[in-house]
Amino acid sequence: MRESPLPGAVLTRVAASHLRVGTFEFAAAHGQESELAALILYTLERHDKNFSESEPPALQLLRNVIARQAKLIAQWMHVGFIHGVMNTDNMALSGETIDYGPCAFMDTYHPNTVFSSIDTEGRYSFANQARIALWNLERFAETLLPLLDEDHEKAVEVAQDALESYAEIFNQHWLNGMACKLGIFERGEEDQALITDFLQLLHKTESDYTNSFRRLNLFIDEHAPAQSSATEERNALFMRLKTAVFTSADFAHWQQRWQTRWAAQTHKSSDEVRALMNAHNPNIIPRNHRVQQALRAAEAGNYEPLNTLVRLLATPFEDSPEHEPYRMPPQPEERVLRTFCGT
């Protein structure tokens, strides 16, 4: 029984473990120090079998969890994923995403995008996810303080030193992944500005995040758009995919900077650049309106849309005619602005 009686089901989540930050919060609040120490060793043996005996296990675990979370959140953001409820009990120490709840993928790019029905203040918005992950890691570090050092002030200092690495690790993963989305193999000083400026163009033109990055490969080897029927045809495609960024005056200037950047790479052909981009920019994502359509059909007894969606999402980076309808952003009347726990 939810809003109405629904058919029952068993959902099995498979993960390296279901240990979370919340597990340690519970242990720290209700257990003995010896039990917390045992939990730390158990977690290390499960997720970091080659841990060293030369430094405190609690510190090694903290560092490893920080590194895993920084990488995971960067990967979320590369594909426009929004978790929805990033509380401490939904942060797995394995560095996996096992608590989906009211998650969603962005259609139109906006850094403050929120879908979760319970996130009324935007705490878990797209752009805020990296900061919330750090907040959760700070709570995790607090649970480990008694085993980081016998002296409380020294333990706090040790924890803060470890936490300071988070921003650098996250930024490194984020920049590396975003550079790949632009076809850049070899990182350069100008890459951050190039990435940021493209995101700002997406925001300004209200363009679709996934389609804009995926269709950017159409501009490889081009230095000026030709005024031809082919161009008109392509502009019509941009309209359907909601990628207005490509028809904006500002894009032409950015395009020249981008092409100069990837063309300067050592011994990298246009085909290699395109292959790198296609491997990091999905062609399709589970868009809210498609998920909603599949749910409604299933509720009526028709599971074919659900099975099709699941099958196609198993190969999200492929280009195929069957993928075509699933690339399309929602029409205004199809937009789903709120997602719920249990979906």
C-alpha cells in the first residue's frame, strides 16, 4: 500500500557492501570504542585489503573513503546525475551508488537543478553535490576521532588534514572527465576555462546537457558553418534535441578555441578525438518522462516499454536507430519536475 494498492515485488540491491557513513554514526553514538575499532578493521578488510599496518587504520579508511567519494561524485556530474537525497545514510563507503530514491538526470542544463520532492531548499541540487559529499565526509571523520589520535585536538587536526585532500581529488577527476567529454587527451592550463565557458553557454541558451555534449562531435574538423541545406537540416536537428547552444553567436567563438585546443594534441587524429568524446558522452540517459511512461504502462499491465528502456540503457554510449526516440528531451507537457522515493 502506497498512495493506492500496488503489486508487490522484491528488490535486491547488490553492492560490495551496504556499509555507509550512517553505519559509523550509529556505531559511534551507541557502541564502545573497541566496537568502533572492530568496525573499522572489518571495513578495511572488505574494501581495502592491502591496507598498511604502519599507520592508524582509522586514518587509512578515512583517506580511502574520501578518494572514492570524490571520484564517484565527479562521475555523477559528468553525466548530469542528481542523487536527490545525499544524507549520510545514503553514502556507501564502497564508493558505489546504491541508494537511488528520487534521483534523476538533467535535461536542460542548470547547475541548481533539483528533482527530489523532499529537497525543497536545493540542498542536493546538481551543483551542490560535491559540497554535500564533503559535509558527509566531515561527519564520517567525526566518528573516527577517538581512533585517529588519543589527543582530541590532535585527532581533529589529523582529520582536517585528510579532508583537505577532497577538493583536489574531486577537481582532478572532474577536470579529467570533462576534458574527455571535449575530446582532450592531454590536460592543459586552459582546459578549466574552456569547460566552464561551454557550461555557461549551455546555461545561457537553456540547452540539453546530454545532447549538447554528444552532438559536439558534429563540429570536429569544421572551422565555419557552411550556409547550405545540410546546415539547415542540422539546425533543425538542434531544435529537436534542444541544443540551441550550437546556433548561438557565442558558440562560434568558443568553437574556434575548442578546435585549436584539441588540434594541438600530439599525434591525435580527428577520429581519435571523436572516439574519446563518444566514449564519455552518453547518447541516451533514463530521462524522467521516459521512466514515467514506462511506469504508467507497467501499472496498466504492459511491461514492454520498461523492458525496452532497460535494454537500451544497457548500451547508453551506442548510436543506433533504436536509440533515436530516447535521445529526445521531453515536450513541455511531458516534463517531470518532481521525483519520489520508491520510484
